Amino acid sequence: MAKERGHKVIVSNRKARHDYAIVDTYEAGMVLLGTEVKSLREGRASLVDAFATVDDGEVWLRNLHIPEYTQGTWTNHEPRRTRKLLLHKGEILRLIGKIKESGLSLVPLSMYFKDGKVKVELALAKGKKSYDKRQDLAKRDANREMTKELGRALKGRH
């Protein structure tokens, strides 16, 4: 079988960008079982309640839901088990410092295949207040209206 190339998104967490202000992003590998990878190849996963923690110098992804593989046997995996993330030691130390210093959270933004390997895009994020969310929505609506008006003006329909 030929080696897989490219970037294929499995699942993304759109709600995270709404609920959190993203400070920094990291790409991490994951330690997975065979049936988990097969289930991910079918595009089945949920990042809704997922979050990452740093325990004893290791990063763990918790509450990630990967449903059981349909053709799996007794060797099938547990859907919500805690999975280890693979990062460089320097990145982990930097994360520990930032989390303790400023009360930031580690939130998964997306999962994807990169050259045949499963990767997670982790964000160092700060929780938004409800008024921040309203401001973001108002700003997005204003930008949408501007582009719509600009399009009309360029077409000569204004």
C-alpha cells in the first residue's frame, strides 16, 4: 500500500473558537489503539467535551469520544478513555508555565490525518465572557454587511 500524503480533517471543534480566545496553538500526536484509528478513518469522533491536562510532565486528552469500531471484536477500545498526547519536552514545559501563570486552558480545536498519522491541534485558550462573545458576533455581522455592500457597489447595483 502506498504511503498516505496530505492533510485530511477528521473533526473540528467550532464551538471552542466561539467560547475561548485562542492565545497559541500546538500540533500534537496521539497514542491510539488500532480500532480507534479505524474508527477515525470512517470520520467518527467528537471533540465537544474534550479538554487536555498536564499531569506529571505528560499531556493527556480527556473526554474525547471515538465510537467503537463497528467491525471490532473483543479487542475494541473504550470510547471515552484518556489518551496520551505526544509533544516535545520543551513544549510541555512551556505549556505548564503558561497554564500555571495565567490560568489558561488546553482545548483541542481539530483532529486530522497528516501523512497517515493522527494529529490534534491544541489551543492554549482563555475563556471568553458573554459580552466578548456578543462583541465578536457584532463584529462578524458588521464585516459581513460591509463585504455585501462592497460587492453590490462593485457590481453597480447600489
